[in-house]
Amino acid sequence: MSFRIEDSSNYFLDDTLVPNLFIAEYMPDTPGEFVKVYLYSYMCVQQGKALTNEIVAEKLSLDREVVFSAWQYFEDRKMIKKHHAAPQDGYHFDVEFMDIKSRLFGGAAAADSSSESASDLKKTSLGNEELQKMWAEIAEITGDVTLSGGDIKKIGALIAEDGATPEVIICAYKYARDRKKSMKTAAVSKRIASWTEKGLKTAADVSAFLAETDVRYSAYREIMKALGLGYSSLADAEKKEFDKWFDEYGYSLSEILEICAKAAGKNNKFNYVRGIIRKEVALAGKDGLKGPSAMADRDEHYRKLREKTEAEAAARTREVYAAIPELSKIEDEIGDQNFERIKILTSNLTDKEAATASIEKAVAKLEARKEALLKDGGFALDYMEHRPNCEHCGDTGILDDGTACSCYIGEK
């Protein structure tokens, strides 16, 4: 039996809703002809058009084998599901487009592999709903509403294996945003692991820790002391004002402390110092200021360093994938296996070790294959890894415990 699509100009005037996740996460690594198959078929499904593989091949000027390969590619990545009319017939099947957002972020569509584990996962104290709220808040903080699958898996591993809490994870992203540090998951995850290792579980724990160790918080303490005020009385409004003095007006800590010294004997020293600084800024005018503070200069320096080394790592990865196409698929499979492992570890299954044993064996086999391919191709095992200039801080200027790195202190 064959089917035809009635030619009509009407549906060309409509819109096809494609998940941003497909564009941002899947499309960059998907062969171009496969992307055409997915998008064209997705459009037809949304329009209610009858479709066959033969029609797809004809409309896109592709060989039928390319269409079959595309569907196999997407099924391997759990983006579609093929429903065969007969098990032995590999060429005639219906295609069901899966909810790729639920697959990465949790939800009903992600729970088809095991009804027992999916049910248990929803009952756990760290179940899908709480995780989705955390992902949503991270996306809002970073401004990246798509969040890559790799990011989600890395953060999920911190929860499952290191015991990191959503509160600490969210605080780590807020810290990076507020300090204008890298919000790449590779950088933030190091801070999350460090804070978790120190026993931090709540936002209050993080605040108390930063109050003792963070570079900016140390500056807050110095200013409050110079104003004759206790650090415990520091309010958010005062923090924002201090940040403005540093980041917007370009004052150094020593310059601020010098102005604070002039406030001796004043009833409200904070208002007095704020008035002096704002007056100086107004008199100097925007063009008359000395420019960004040394702190802001260093932050920009590190941002450029990170961009350069991250671009270099991406280029090396593309080089390896071009030389060894199989490696990309292996890494996808490793990611999928690890994601399944995270789901089990964050559930309340009683025998998690047994449930993850087969997954660990599969991952070990894939890792061994990956290493063999890299060696045979003449690549070092860490060739695709990010290589920051400073091994201690990862080109952020700040160590995992929130203190300044030696390269930050010595940088002009």
C-alpha cells in the first residue's frame, strides 16, 4: 500500500514548532541529510499529512537507504521510535516522534525503559519534579534555556555520586553569575564538588562559607569594619552598593577604605561614604573616570583566556570526530548509559548496585573501545579535553573554595 501527499500551498503558510533542544543540542552533530529527513517529516506529522519513506526520499531527493539510515540514527538516540508491521520486516514501519525534552529533563516520556524504576524515581525525595525545578532555575540564571544533555548528566552525577543538593548547585551557578565568572558546567561543577566535599548542604551553609573565604566577601568585611559596623549587619542593599563601587565606578578597595577613614565622627558613615563616591563620579563624568577596576580587568582577561582554550578544545574534538566518525556515536552511547545510571541512583530502589551493574559493564566496554580508537588514530586519550592555562583555577582566577588563585593575585 502506498500513500501520497496532496500538493497544497496552504501548509507552506503555516509554522512548524520544532523544540529548541533539537536545534541547540542535536542538530550540530547530526548529518545534514538526516536533519532534512527529521524536519521534513516532523512538519508533515504536525500538518497531519500521510507519509511514507518513499515519499520522504522523493521530496528530499535522497536515496531511500539514506532515509532508513536517518531513522536508525534518531532511534539510537531515542528521538523517535519505529513501530514495525512485522518484526522481520526492516523496511516497513511507522515512526513515532518522541518527546526529547522529557527525555533529558525527566517526565513521563523519559520513563518508558522500566515501569518499576520510573515509578520509584517519582517517589524519591529528589524526584523528577524537584529536578525539573532545579534545571529551570539554572537555565534562568545562565540564560541558556536549552541546557545541553552533557550539562544535565554532569550535574546529575554530582547529585547521585557526590551527594550534592539542589540548593548548593543553584548557589554555585548564582555565584558564577554574580562574580561574572564562567558559567560553563565544567567550571561550576568543580565548585559544586568542592562545596559538597566541605559538607555544604543549604544556601545558608554556602553564605556562611563565602563570608569567611570569598575575595569579594573579604572586601565587604574590610569596608564594614572601616565603617565601624559589624559584618553580621551587612544587608543586600549595601552589598549591591559596594559592588557598584568596585564594578561600575572602578574604585579599588584601598581607595574605598581611604574615603571611609574620612567618615570618622560622622553619624551615618555609610551614607557619608556613598555620597562622596557618587559626588566624585558625577564631577568626573563618565569619560573622566579611570576606567574599570583592576578586578574587572582581570575578569575580562580570564574570560578571554577561557574562550580561547574552549575554542581550541572544540576544534580538537571536531578534528577527532572527522578522523574517527565512530567515536561520536560511542560518546553518545556512553552519555545515554550514564543518564540511565543517574536515574537509578537518584531513585529509592533498594538494590541500586545490582540495577546499575549491567550499565557499568556496558560503559566500561564503550570506554575501552573509545580508548582503542583514539590510540589507533594516533590521538592522546585526553586530546579532546579542555586545557586551561592554569590547572589550579581553570582560568577563572578563583579556586574551588572561593579564594583567589595565585595567578589572579599576580595578574595585572
